[in-house]
Amino acid sequence: MPSPSDRVESVCVYCGSSNDADPAFLSSAYAIGAEIAKAGLTFVYGGGGVGLMGASARGAHDAGGRVLGIIPDFLQGREQPFDDVETIVVTSMHERKMMMFDRSDAFVVLPGGIGTLEEVVELLSWQRLGLHACPVVFYNPRGFWDPLFELLHHTIREKLSPPEFANSWRSVDTVEALIPAVLAMGADLAGARTNPDVADLT
Ligand code: AMP
């Protein structure tokens, strides 16, 4: 599990593996990878060379950043890891997710499909259980994630999640806003840890 470090040094990127996604999403993914590298942060991801995963990793690598991919052996054919980035091959999806989680102290979520959804839902549920207190920031171009946010808020309105659950994540609309939001949320969470009177992280 990531320890609650007061400095964000590595960022895990969850995102789609589809090459057919909106080209604007693919180019934003590349730019976000570059932003992570330029901020001096290690880029951790699912290890594939396809879709937004591949684009974002390529962006980080091209910008001179440290990139760490983690891929299950059975997906290497389908998700085509890059030869020129550090890649750890694991045996299962669970091991992949656990290692991505262990190696990261902040998480960003780009547009994606069911795999991305599964990863971020697990991450938010682990936060609810107190298993981590790391920044989670969505990149939400043209409201891509709004249906998920509506569902999460629906669970609050129905009193199936507490109101504070809405503080578990943040969302930005632009590439440029993403890393500042990650660092700001990291600082707020660190402040809340050192000041027990600060309970509300909005
Ligand atoms: P998708 O958003 O469906 O394109 O998937 C994005 C990434 O999530 C891909 O690399 C998938 O291999 C990965 N993925 C899908 N399901 C899981 C899972 N259950 N555990 C870990 N990774 C997954």
C-alpha cells in the first residue's frame, strides 16, 4: 500500500486501451504524460503501448521522464508494451493493480472503458475503507466522466455513501490543470493528516 507521503513523487495513470478513441483524447493523453514527466514525477501505468495508455506513456518517455509499466504476461500480446520503457511483467490482473497501487502516491484518471472504471472504482472504495489517502484526479474532457460523478453523487443523495465521499476525488477539464490539481490535493491531504481539526478536504 502506498504510505501517505507528504510529497507526490509518482503518479499512476489509469486510462483506456482503445486506439479508436477520440483523437483529441489520445493527444491529450500524450500531453498529460509529458506534463507528468516535466513535473519530475515518475509515471506509473498498466504497461501497454496501445490507446491512451500508450499515448500517455509515450508522452512521458519522450519528455525524458521515468516511466514504469506493469503488465500481466497474458496481456503482452494484446497490449503491446514498449521496448524502450521499464516494464515489469506480472502474472495476474490483481498483481498488476496491486503493484500499480504500491508504486504510486497519486492517481489520475483519463477517459477509459470498463478496465479503467474497474481500477478507479476500486481506488475510491479503498479510500472509503481508509486503505489510502492519496490524491485522485479525473481528467474530464467534454464531461466524459460526468455520468460516473452523477452516479457517485446519487449514492450520497440516497445516503448509501456519506457526504464526505464527494471529497475523495477532484476533476479538471484541461491538461494544464491536472498536475496542479494533483499537487494541491496532495498538499491538502497532507495538511489534514498533520492537523486533525481539518476534516473537510474540499
Ligand atoms: P479499458 O479502460 O477497458 O480500455 O482498460 C484499460 C486498462 O485496464 C487495460 O490495460 C486493461 O488491461 C486494464 N484492465 C481491465 N480490467 C482490469 C482488471 N480487472 N484489473 C486490472 N486491470 C484491468
